[in-house]
Amino acid sequence: MKKLCVMLAAVLLLALLSGCAFTDKLGQIDLPEPPGTEKETAAPTPDPAEAAAEQARQEELNARRAEALAEAERLRSGYFYDEAIAALSDEEIYDESVEAELAAIRAEKDSLVDYTGDVPHIFFHSLIVYPELVFTDRVTPMGGYNSGFSEKAELEKILPQLYERGYVLYDLDALWEMTDSGMQRNPILLPPGKTPLILSVDDVAYAYGDGFAQQLFVDENGELMYRVNNPQGGVDIVPDGDVMGVVDAFVEQHPDFAYRGHKGTIALTGFQGAFGYDYDIPEQAEQIRTVSAALKADGWNFASHSYTHNRVNNYYGPGCSVEKISYDINKWVDHVVPCIGETRLFIAPFGYRVQQPALQCILDAGFEIYCTVDSKVYNELNPDYALMSRIEIGGYSMTYYRDTLNELFFDVDSVFDAAGRPPVVG
């Protein structure tokens, strides 16, 4: 029995010693961790320089996108649809906002309709900036400036009403073109509810005296500015001293009022010069060229208003002769064209419609669009020229053509300066 006990103890001791050795070997072996006990691997620390560069790239991309969207909206509102789409062509800036803007531009372009009615045409003379310098007697009936001219304050009230009625300033030169088969009307594609409107300004010689602009010039910043004598005896230097400046300011706030940036046509005579300068004095002729270039860049073009602006002695009136019309037209071409460039627009003095054979002198000089004056709107297409009536906006029309102006363009009572003007001679 004692011997058996000794043997069992020896076996137990051997087993114990064997287990310790095995345990030591296990401790040297990499065994997989039980599920849920894995050690977490730390994320790599971002490079500060790379992070800053990426942030700068995103900010630059956002700025480019915002700039492109703003430019596309500006172009779209001025009816430059293809140019607006091109402004968003950079693939790097493409996102949902760009996609939405492109869809809106294409939808508006697809919605355009061809306006097929007669195109109305209104015109002004240079604006009366200070009525108190022109109308010193407000009791005695007066014609002249009181009849054919509008005040600056009146035009500033007219433009919003034209805009609200859906008018869009359109280019007279773009209405018709000469083809192999004669003059043809071009399509006029506008959004539904919009109506093209031609606006022109006559003379613009600045020879009227106090109360009107005296000169137009380009300042050191490249801006068009007007010199206007004020009631205090000083001189105002302003950007809105005549029709062009007032229209420019309105279109700046309402770009959809001008089709593709065009604002109007300036009808120049020759005998009084232009913009306060003389065509025949070289230094002043250069000033006319500088001003004309700035006006063209700003959305204006030019028409002939004849050289003499004369309706007696067989010029622009009954019995006008070939000799007198030829003399007038050739002199305008020789003296005015070198300063403003060629034009095919003829705006007849007093709206007189010259008949053949004298009319041929005008057509042979390259004039293809002829404008008259009337109280009604009409367009007439002839094989070798187009004819268009113009409606004057001034004291006379606002007194005696009230119904026409009320119906077509604006509410006369809300515009006409009855208190500041004398009665208009009928």
C-alpha cells in the first residue's frame, strides 16, 4: 500500500512538471485574440500642409463657381443665352447649382417667340435738366422747347412704365436687312409678353443754352460725363445729363430692358456739330470720335439726321430737289461719317418723307432704313428700303396726343410736369 502511494505521488509530480513546461512554450506562441479583444489601429495623422491646400482649392473653386453663376445670370438677363451657357462650361465648377442654372437658361431660350407685329419707335430731343432755367415764364403759352422736348425728371418717370408694360429696347439696325431679293424683316425672338421698342435721340449738338447739357466727354476713368450749367451759376459734371445717361442708369438696374445691351440710336445733324464740339476743328473732331466710340461700346448707335436740318429752300419739305438733297447727304457723309463711322439709318428732319427722284440720293448713299414722324405706329417694307414711323415724346405730344401715349406707352398725368411748364402752344 505504501509503495502504491509513492508511485501515485511520482506520477502526479511528473504531470505537474510537464504542464509547466508546456505552459512556458505556449507563452512563446502568438495565438489569435478571442473575438472582441482586437487592439484598435490609430488613424494616420493628416498632413497640415495638405489639408490647408485642399481647403484653399475648395475655396477657390467655390469663388469661381459663384463668379460664373453671377456672370451667367447677367448674360441671361440681357438675352445673351449662348454666352450665358458658355460662362458655365468649366467642368471643375459643375454641381447642382450650375446644373439648375443651365436648365433655367435653356428653358428660357426655348420659350422665345417671334414678335411679328409693327415695332413702335419713340424719340426724344436733348433733355431739359433744369426747367427753371428754360421756363422762366410759366404763364404765357410757349412752343419750341416746351413743345418738342421732355424734362429729365419726366424721362425718369417714363422708363419704369415702359419696363412694366413689357417693352424691351431693341436695335433699329437689326430689324431689317438687305438680301438678294430685297429688304427683309429679321426674326425678333423675345420671351412671351415682351415687345421690342426703338428709342432714338435727335440732334444732340448741345447748342441749346442753359438748362441743357453743354458738352459730353470721356473722363480720366473712361466714363461718359456731361457738363450742365446749374441754377446757382456753377457747372455740374454728371453721368446722367441727357437721354443716354438716364437710360444707361436704368438699364444698369434692369438689364432685361435692353436686348443684348442695345439702348438706342443717336440721330446727328452736321451744321451744329455734335456733343458740344465742331466737326471741322481737328481737336474737337477727335473729341467727337472719342465720345462716339464710348457711346457705341455702351450700347448706342448712330443715324443721319441730315446735315442742314433745313425744310426751306427745297431741302426737307414739299418740292425738295435732287440737287439740294444730294448736297445735304454728301456733306453729312463727308463731315460726320469720319467722326462716327458709317451707318445705314436715316432719320428724316421733321419726319419729312422725301419722294423720288430725290429719295434716290439718300438710298444711293447707303441708307436703307428711313424714319419719319407720326402719331401712329407703322412699319413699311419696300424692295430697296424699310420705312418706320416715330412718335415724339415732348410737351406737345403729352398735351395733344395723350390718348395715344396713355394707351401705348405711359400714363401722361403721372409724368407730365404741368406745374413746371407753361401751357403748350397748339
